[in-house]
Amino acid sequence: MKTTKRLIKLLPLILLATNLQAATPQVSTSQADIIVTPIANQGSYLGSISTPVTGEKQTVIRARYGQPNAVSGPFGEPPITRWNYTDFTVYFDTGVVIHSVLKYRSQHSITKPSDK
């Protein structure tokens, strides 16, 4: 009984201490890994590969770069067509270039003239 009365007297202090601890901001540290994405760096070691420019027509691209290695499409509405070349891929919307993308190649797979 004596213990119960003592706990009842201490209860407000226990609650106050608990609330103060909950209200105190907790400081934590975090850690992150750095992820290196090689495709973001490909332009620097591929040299100067020219790619089609937005707005050019398929006839101009075929005359400049030759027959593509593969053609996909047209798909969807508007009709999107993809032409694959050795070093890049070209995307067309109704026969007009909308984007061209260099293909990823490992730095180690590229032979530079000085390596020969």
C-alpha cells in the first residue's frame, strides 16, 4: 500500500519526464552510397560521334548515315519509329527526328588510335 501511494505521488514526475523526452528532437546521422552511372560519362571517351538533329527528315538521315542496322515501328499514335545504327539510335515521329541517343559502350571496349 505504501508503495502504491509512493507511485501515485511520483506519477506526475514520470509523465513529465516522458513528455520532455518525447518532445526533445532526436539527432541521427545518415549514410549514403555514391552510385556511379557510366552512361552519363560516355560522351567524353566516345569521341566526336555525330548524331541526327531534331527536326531532320528520314530521307536526310538515310542519305547521311546509310541504311540502319534495324528498324522498329511505326508504333502508336503519333506513329513513332526507331532506327538502330552501330553507335546511336534515332527516334522519329511521322518521319521527323524527335531524339537521337548514343549507345553505351564500355570504355575498355573502345580501341583508340594510340592503342594500335
